[in-house]
Amino acid sequence: MKLGSLVYQINQSFKELERFGESKHQAKEKVKNKYPNKTPVVDGIYSYKTMSAYRQTLREFTPFLDRKLLFYI
């Protein structure tokens, strides 16, 4: 079973976290109402700029990971 490149696999994970157009504030309010004594934590990436920054970091970091993974194989 072929999984694809490391960049592809991480991008697929990012796609699952996309919440563009949704309100992070509203999501936190729902969690806060459900669990009033806990700090509200929400899953997902709500901002295009945040996603862009994560992808840039991915592009810079995966060559390093590829070199390290090859060392251990």
C-alpha cells in the first residue's frame, strides 16, 4: 500500500483540519458551554494565513525529516 510522500501525507492531515469560514470563537463558546470548568480547546485550522504558515514550515522542515529518516532505515 503506497502512502505517498511525506509532504502529501501531512497535507492530507491538514485538509482534515480545515475549518475555513467557521468561527473559532463560536467553536470555543460551544466547548465552554459544554465543559464550563475546562479551558476551551478546539480542533482545526480556522485561518487561511495560519494554514499558509503551516504549509511553509512543512516545505522547509520535510527535507530535514527525509534526511533523518533515511539515516535510520
